[in-house]
Amino acid sequence: MNAQLADPMPASQRALSAHAMAYASVGNVAVGFDILGHSVAGAGDRAVVRRIDEPTVRIAAVHGLVTDLPLDPARNTAGAALLSLRRALGLQHGFEVELHKGIALGSGMGGSAASCVAALVAANALLERPLPREALYGFALDGEVVASGSRHGDNLGPMLLGGLVLATRDRLLRLPVPNAWYCALVHPHVVLETRESRAVLASGFALGDVVAQHGNLALVLTGCHRGDASLVREGLKDVLVEPRRAPLVPGFSRVKQAALDHHALGASISGGGPSMFGWYENRGDAERAAEAMAAAFAEDGIASDRLVSPINGPAATLLDEETA
Amino acid sequence: MNAQLADPMPASQRALSAHAMAYASVGNVAVGFDILGHSVAGAGDRAVVRRIDEPTVRIAAVHGLVTDLPLDPARNTAGAALLSLRRALGLQHGFEVELHKGIALGSGMGGSAASCVAALVAANALLERPLPREALYGFALDGEVVASGSRHGDNLGPMLLGGLVLATRDRLLRLPVPNAWYCALVHPHVVLETRESRAVLASGFALGDVVAQHGNLALVLTGCHRGDASLVREGLKDVLVEPRRAPLVPGFSRVKQAALDHHALGASISGGGPSMFGWYENRGDAERAAEAMAAAFAEDGIASDRLVSPINGPAATLLDEETA
């Protein structure tokens, strides 16, 4: 974050390529639809970005869990973000991007956001004057909208800053969470497209539900600020969106109950689903819950992956070139 | 608040009557419809409550700004609250209540809530073992519902605890606010019934507006927790309810602009209206704003009263008997 204060580096000494990783994230976090998310250690997308002389952005290749992404930069989340960065800064040079997908698309773990953030963090490292992380947010939103059709930062924010992040239209704010608190995140091997899971939200919401959700959000935020688990436990319930999306997640009720059965602070759908998450006051509960949630999916014959991570998960990081 | 720990007082030594005042409040506070409010010094309702041998609640008289309130205790907000208190505690004795209304009904300043809280605080002082303030909340909600048809605590909460309070269905939480921050509250002499101003909220709300309001609420809460005026200024905007209620408040746009023109953190309708409020970082701005808001109402030929109070306004208090 001090990069903004550094002297510009002579072009001859600047790296020609950079490699970054952005981690998975839990979007919405039950009470903050489109505005609240946290990062999750253990899975992520990587991007290798090269500075090129042509004034353009090229998606050179997509490897890993997903390979059939659009190579047209305007239709690729990483490409669109870098196009936006180039335009805003008036860069003479362009970028070539190679993506390594470690997060499945349509998983509810921020797969599109992770490619976008990894590419931006790598490209940023190649700039004469790298920008602070918060300043990448607008470009990231320009990328996210290509994937989901909506400018929402609840995955992008925590990937850029790490931990639990409030992401409004214009701003990212990292929120305090006790380091001891953990998340269990279980990804069933079924695909739920973000656009599909947004379609069920098209019709209006009743005032009573909106007010209840407001109250829950306020309890969770206040509980996090105070490190008071009882407030979070009281508030971490989605009464607005979850009832509409639950039918889209196979085995929803059983998996949620498995999550709650291990002293959860709360449990719900991660992002647009079908992944499910729970919050816990310690690592042990989170690990037992993840196992039970995976077992619950398995009752429907659905295989799954599980991640257990501090809620204060990692921010996107630059990696050594060699690890590409 | 230590009353809950005190030894019971022998009946022979206990007072037979008590006198309490509950102050006005700003409900909703733009971003917390039905869940966020703060108390306001300078106006309030008073209640004198006497312990009587009959196992009942009587409203003996209503004086002051309003006199035509129902005397049937089940239809009177103070009466209903005391009936609920009697029932819950299994009290043998009853209460007789005399109300002194200092807050106009239908003003958006919590007039019904204030009578209810003043009566409860006075009655509580007559109990063998007085309850802590938070424990009166449920009885207060039973009273509020008689007046407004809705169980909402955004006026009751700040009246019971003082200052800015988050009032969910089951819980009150006082939120930190810098002592230097002030509110300007201007009450035009027109009546807007709570039930009328709720009717415009019957139809559903669009997801985009709900999300924007969530974000604003989160910014205000985080700004208050951090004492960061810039976050509050960014978030203190009602995009959900104000657009529907603005047409019910005469001169709304002009008055709001007058409030904003004095370095406001934000401005909106107080409670169900027609009173309008603004938040400021110091008393001087709040005083100038209150004057300008009153002048804006006057352009429509509407007289008004104005209050200028710390956002950390007072909690309901017991008064000396003599001041009744």
C-alpha cells in the first residue's frame, strides 16, 4: 500500500511481467447482499500479466479448473478490468494475460472476481507508479459487470484488501473481525450461474423483510466491531435472499442444518450459490462443520470440496515469477 | 441501571407515585427504517404514575399539547404498556396514570412512544424490584403497537437508553456517536398520522434500492463506530422510504435543501414525518440549519417549532414529584 508514495521506477528497471494470486471469497455473508464479503484461504485464481508494446489487452490463455472463458478481452472479466485500467490511466503500453483458474465458475466463491483481481494486482505491479489497492476497485467493478451483469463488490473488495470488507458502490472498508473466528466453505460439484441465481430476485421485497434484514446487518456489523459473538449469532440470518435461492441449492436444508449444528454463528449460501458457508468462533468447529456439510451434500450423491479459513482471510498477493 | 441488583424495598417504604419524562426522538434516521433512532433534548412527554390497589390500569387524565387520547387503557399507548408490564410480572396492584403531552401526535418525533416510555419508567420505579431499562423494551413495544399498528422500537429505544440506539425486534444497543455532533429537528404544524405515512410503503421494494440502503446503513454504523464523519456523510441518505414519503411533507425539497446547506452529514424525514431533521458536526451548524429549515417551511405559510440537540440526547428520567 506504500507503493503510491514510491518514486517512479525507470522503465529500464521495471519488471516486464508479474504474477499474482487472488483468493476465493464468501459473498453476501447472509446479511449484506452485494456489499459484504470476506476472503478465504486455500483456493484462488492466478494471473501472469506481461507488459506489451501494443496498445491493447490480450487474453493469451486460460488454464486450470476452467478453460472455456471468452478470450475477447471486452467479454472476459480480467480483460475488461485491464481495458478499464489502461483507459483511465492513459497508458501507452498494453497487457497480455494468462489466467490459471483455481476457483470453479458458478460456484458462489467469486471465481470471476478472482481472475479480475489477480490480473489487476499483477498489472498494477508493472505500472510506473502502482496504485493503492482501493484505487483498483473501480476497474475491478468494470470487470465484474462483464461476468455477472451487475456492479457488485462483495467478492472484489475482500480479494483486494483481505478479511471482511464492506463494499459500497464507491468505497471499500475493511471491518474488524477476531482472528480466532473461522469460516467453513463447502462447494458442491454442481453449477449455478450467477445470472440464474439473480433472476429469482427480480420481484419486489416486502418492507417487513427489508427491515428484518437491516436489523440483522446492523447486529452483525456491531458484533464484528465489538468482537461480540452473541450479536453476530443473533444477526447472521438471511431473511431476504436465502428463502428465494434455497430451492436452487440441492440439499440446502440438510447442509445448512449440518453447518448450524457445530456452534455456528450462522450459515447461509455463499454469493449466488451453490456453495454454502458457516461462521464459527474457532477452527475446530469450522473443520467439523465443513466435514458434516460435505457429508450432507453426499447424501444427495453430490461430491464437494471444502475450505476452512480464518474470516480474516488473505488479500491478493504477488507471487514469484517462478511459481507460474 | 443498578436497580436490578438492589434489595427489594419494604412495601411500607416504597413510594406510592413516581413522575418521569421521556424525550422526543428522531426515528428511522434516514437509513435505519424502524430500527435506528436517537433521542432529542428540549421536548418530551411526562407521566405521573400512582400505585393503586385495584388490579387494573387507569388513564386518569391527559394534559398538554394533546388531550383527546383514548382513556381506555387497552387503546392508549401508555395504558397498553402498563397492562403488559402487570401481566408479565403478575403484579397484584394496579397503576393510575396521568399524562402530560409535550410532543404533538403525528409529528414524527415519537409522541406516542414518549408517553409509553414515561409511564413505564415511572411505574418501574414503583416496583419492589425495578427492572433495568432494556427489560422494559418488550412492554414498550406492546404499547407502541396500539398507536402505530407496528412493533417498531426506533423511538422507544433511544427514549429508554438515550443517544443513538439500534432497536431490533428483541434487543436494544446503544451506538457510539461523538458528543460534538448535533441534530436539528424542525416540526411543522401540520399533522401526518403514522398510519397514513406507513400506507405508502405497502408495495414492494426493488432489490437495487434495498442494496443501496443496506450500504448506506453500513456506512453510517461504521462511521459512528469510528467517529468518522466522512463515512456518515457518504451514507446518511434514504433511498428507500424517503422518495415515497416526500410528497406527504409540504415543502419537503426546500426544507431538505436548507438542512443540507449548512454542512449537514445528511438530512431526511424524522420518523413518519412531517418533522424533518439534519445531522451536523457541531452545534453552530445545527442551529443555523434549524433556522433555515423553519424559514423554508414558512415560505409555504407553515409555522414550525425547532429543536437543536446533541445526537447523544438524554434518556428518560425520573423527576421530582413536585415538578408534576
